[in-house]
Amino acid sequence: MTGRLMLLDTASLYFRAYFGVPDSVKAPDGTPVNAVRGLLDFIDRLVKDHRPEHLVACMDADWRPQWRVDLLPTYKAHRVAEEHEDAPDAEEVPDTLSPQVPVIEAVLDALGIARVGVAGYEADDVIGTFTARATGPVDIVTGDRDLYQLVDDARGVRVLYPLKGVGSLQLTDEAVLREKYGVDGRGYADLALLRGDPSDGLPGVAGIGEKTAAKLLAEFGDLAGIMTAVDDPAAKLTPSQRRRLDEARPYVAVAPKVVRVADDVPLPEVDTVLPRAPRDPAALEQLAKRWGLGGSLQRLVTTLTEPRA
């Protein structure tokens, strides 16, 4: 794979589209299609502005993998809508968003945009593995700050983080991370682990907020260095920090594997090249008519067929 690779954290983006586009945007039968049309508009803007040679829509085949739950039972536990013994638990999703996801998948497939999800893994892990294998620059498009851990200036890996709608993206490189959080990409996972993240059910270390975590990482280098310092009486830790870090050892022992994205997912063979024409024009026409995708889909098709520099 040569040239710029763009990886979409698809669920993160269609959630944003769902909440950013009015639910008055509907198909001819009255079904809301705001997430579908919003995502298509987003992809159109991304392709126009950033001109990737490769594009992959990365999917959550399992939004809460059991191997992460086994390590940390609180992981995303508050977002479970329905538990299943022999299948992944169902995530709490707005009633009018769930029916739009299969439409999104069908449109991406008809367009010929690569769509990859792997059983037992989150989209983050698919993104992490594609990033690890890439030989050229990588743009990761996500509204999830967890993926800041993949930012790597030396490899040309950056995160495009939507600030408002699709027109305002924060191009996140190591300079941005150092300015905002005091760490680089490699250090961001340790920062997130220490400070915790209620949205993912990560408790963090009691009394260690974002600023304190950044200071500790600056002082001791990484999580392993911090935990080594706990056992060193000469290390510059306050009594409270030393006690709380010591008490958090069981959490610190398992959390790194939970927080860090996998980079060894068994990816399927897939053509990642950005299509220059729809793969299945007939299916796309039927989808456009059935769901009233109108200008959103037509603009993206036009953008894909335009000559590229």
C-alpha cells in the first residue's frame, strides 16, 4: 500500500452525523436517514479536502470485546442495553439510528469503499492494525480521543478530530498533543489509563487527574517508570500519590491491554484503493431511490469520479 491512507472510525462518525443532522431528514417512507446522509457528506468533504489514495471504513464487529471485559469488567458496562450469553452484548443506541446502520453498510459496499470489521475486535483495533502495517502517511478520522495514542510524526500518522460538524477538523499531530496534554502519541494511552475515562468505564487511579498524570509521565517517562518510582523511596512522589498508585496496582496491571489498541488483528484481504466509480451502480441507484439519499450521495459519487492530481 503506497500513498495516503485514510481510516474512518465509522461508528464514531455516524453517531456524530446522527446528532449533527436533523432527524427531519427522511427517506420517502418517513424513515430518518440523517446519519446516512450526514456520513456521506462527511466522506465527500474528507475526500475533497485530503485526497487519500486509500480509504477504509473501519467497523465495530464487537464494540465491547469479551477479552477486554475479562480484564476489566467495568469496560463500557454502562453502555450495555442487553446482555447475551452466546453473542456480543447489545450497545445502547438511539432507536432511529440502529436501522440506519445497515443502510450505511449497503451504500459503502455499493460505492466500493472498503469496509472492514473483524470478529472480537473494535474498530479502534482494526485502525491500529492498518496503521501498523501502513508504509505511507495515515489520516485517522475519529471523534474518539483514544486514537490519539496512534499519532506518530515520524511515520506521518495523524488524527483528524471533528470539532464541529464536518467543516472543522483538528489536525492532531504530536505538537498538538504536547500542547494540550503534555504527552506525545506514545504517552497518550498511559495518560488516559491514569486519569480514567468514564465514557469507557475506565476508573483511572484515584486522585490522579489529567494534569497530574502528565506531570508524572514527564518525570518518570511512562507508566512502567511511574510504578517503579512507587517502590523507590527517593522518587519524587507525594505520599498521597505513592499510596494511591500502590493501591491501584491491580488496575494498572490489566488496564494497558484494555486501553491500548491492538495492532495484530487478522485483517481480511481487501482492496483499499479509493474507488473512481461505484462498484455496483445498479444497487446504488436502488439505494438512492429507496432511502432518498439525493444530493448527499450524488456529491460523493461526483467527487470520486473527478480526476485526481
